Amino acid sequence: MTLIGPSLMCADWGKLKDSVDMLERGGVNYFHFDIMDGSFVPNFTMGPDLLKALRSYTNKPFDIHLMVQEPERYIEMFAEAGADWISIHAESKVHLQRALHKIRELNLRAGVALNPSTPLSVMDYVWDDADYVCLMTVNPGFAGQSFIPSMYKKIADLDQLIAENGSRIDIQVDGNISYETIPKVMKLGATMLVCGTSSLFNSNDLEQKAAQLTAYVNEQYNQLSQRRNA
């Protein structure tokens, strides 16, 4: 199964509760929160109070993407606010293995986020400590950017490394995940899609858009499964 996670950074913040309701009715699997501190990336977005405000409106997992300089300082804060999954950037000021262990100690899924130019070798000694890798397919900080073509190879390389290490790590892709890029990233091994303006938040009828996207992703998944089993 391939999971769809709307990036709520791209939603109408004046109607977030309604957006969450519509997206859930449309069949999405989780909600993605981009937390930015204005230091690690040149933008500010979201915080724990926003999670708390939305947590009672859905039982879907909250996926927290910490684009912050010192993520270890905020892990417990977001866990208490309602996070289910937390990914941290290997490029930030972080003791990576310790931080991943801390996330898991709180009974949350732990993810490693990697910028486009960051080599996959940073995963060498944390394979057993991560549940998923968030591959940025654009440079982080702003919505509406173009997919970086070289990231297709990076997805394939990561999928191969996961197989070689015998890991059960999911590959999450984040950045211009559109109807054009979805079949390609899924074929290469992506199992978690972060979806924003290019595939979801380009219409006021979010329920219909989410239902269409869910049907499309399920169709792609079924086609891939049939080819692999042929």
C-alpha cells in the first residue's frame, strides 16, 4: 500500500479543520506538518499548538517534519502535542542516532529527512534506528517548487540500499509530488507520498481532489503489483 499525506502547509489556514475533514473523507492516510524555524530553512511555519488544535478532529497519524536547527529540543514537545511520526534532518545540528532513539522511546515512528544534495551514506549507521526516510525532492522551505530530476536516481538507490541491508524502512518523498511524478516515484520504491499544491491543494473541493488522488495512487499500486507478480 502507498500512503498519501497532505501537506497542511499548503492548505487554507483559515479553514484547517474543514480541510482536514474533507481530506479525510477523500481517503488520505495521514497528515504531514512542515515545522520550520526560520534558521534551518528561510521560512517559519506551524507549531505544537496547531497540532493540539487539530488533534481531536481526526484519528489519522500526524507526521511531523522538523525542518529546524536543533530538532532534539522539540521532539517531546511535538510528541505531547499529538505527533505519531517525527522526521528529523540529518543536516541539522543533531546527534542523529540519539534523536531517533528518543523518538522511538516515545512510541513514535522515527524518520530521517535528507535534502536533495545529501548523500545516502548518512544512513550507514542508523539503519536499525529509523522507520522511514523522507527524501526531499525539492530544496526545503517553500511550496510550489519543481521536482529535481536527479532525485529519481536517489529514490532508486535508496530502495536498493534498503534491500541490501534487509531493512523494512519506508521511503517518503516530499516536493512536487504530482500526477506526473507519482507513477515514477512509486515504481522506484516510494511508499509514502507527501502531496501539496501540485496534486491536492489546487481546488476548493478537497474531498473530491483527495478521492481522485486516492483512486489514482491505488490504481498505480495495483498495476505495479501485477507487474511484479507476473
